[in-house]
Amino acid sequence: MLKRLAATIGGLALALGGAVAAAPAAVATPQGCFYQVLEQHPEADPAVVEHACLTAADGSPEGVLACYFELRQDYIPAQLALDACRRASQE
């Protein structure tokens, strides 16, 4: 009985581990932030977006906030700006 339980748990662990290994990694970089903004708001100034995303890349809450306000000054929608800045900060 104990061997069956161990085999079942082992098989389950291998099956779940394989599923986790096959999942694609999330892109959380300043480049991901940059492309997210420009894909959803093509009128944005690429230089402003690049600078804002690089500002958030340090991962600090202050960097994310500075990124957000810089994007908002370029009339990027609030939710898009927040999501993109958070994405840039999650390296």
C-alpha cells in the first residue's frame, strides 16, 4: 500500500513538474513595457515610453510611480501606464 502511494505521488509530481516546465515564461522587462505601451497606444512618443520604462526597471515603488507619471504626461491611459510600469519593474 505504501509503495503504491509513493508511486502515485511521484507520478503526480512528475506530471505537474512537466506542466510547469512547459509553461512559457512571462516577459517582464523594460522592453516588454515599451512594446506593451506602443502596441496599445501607437500615438505615444517612443522616446518618452523608453525613458519611463527604464525608470521603472530598478524595481522600486518610486521607479514605478515615476514611470507611471511620465507615461500619464504623454496621455497614456492610466491602466495601461500602470500595467506597463509594473511589468518593467518585475525582472
